[in-house]
Amino acid sequence: MLGLERVLILDRGNVELALPPGWTVEPDPDGHLACKDPTDSCKLEVSYLALPPLLPSTPPLAERLRLALDGVADPSTCSPAVTLRRGSVDFAWMDYVFESADTERGERREAHGRLLLAANHWFHAVLTRLK
């Protein structure tokens, strides 16, 4: 029998995620939710930010994404930003490579991440997939 997905809803539906069976959701001390697969090989970090209205001079979402990765990932390891609009929400994401501690082997290794920003005039959501 197949397990049913779980739906994570933040702020009365401003952010909704469907998680596969077996994934756990725990608050992280850094202020986001950590969603992990059963094998602990993939983690999704989710943050939701209610912000005041953005100024007209605010950079486009793809540029904010690049600024968010500044100092986190070597720009040469980053994919081009992908952007789209769905209803009133703008999305931008970028894949990147970074060095991470492998807790099972006790060594450092290359890891892969994807940072996604979703925003409209009322909210911003930040999702990071680490693998």
C-alpha cells in the first residue's frame, strides 16, 4: 500500500508543500523548518517572511536570489536563475554546489543545493533543498 503525502501549510495557506511519506518536519534553531527524507540524504529548509511592502527600487527576484547566494556558493558553481510567475506569485531558483560536512563518514564532501524564492506584495518564502 502506498503512503499518503503530508501537506505542510504555513500562514493560512500562503505557503503549501506536499511532502512524501516518511518525511519529518522539525523546527530548526536558525528559524526555519527542516523537512528531511527517511534516509537523511535530502533536506528541505523552509522559511516564511511577512515583509512590509517592497520599495519600487527593489531588485527583481532573480537578482535578489543571486544576492542571497553571495558568499554561500562560488558563482562558477551556480546554474542560471530560472524564473516564472504563477498567479500573483513570482518564483526564482538556482542550483549551486558547496562543501558540506558528511556526518556519516566524518569528512567534507561536495553537496548540491537549490535555493528557491517565492514572493508577491504580501509575503516571501525561502526554500532550500540540500542533497
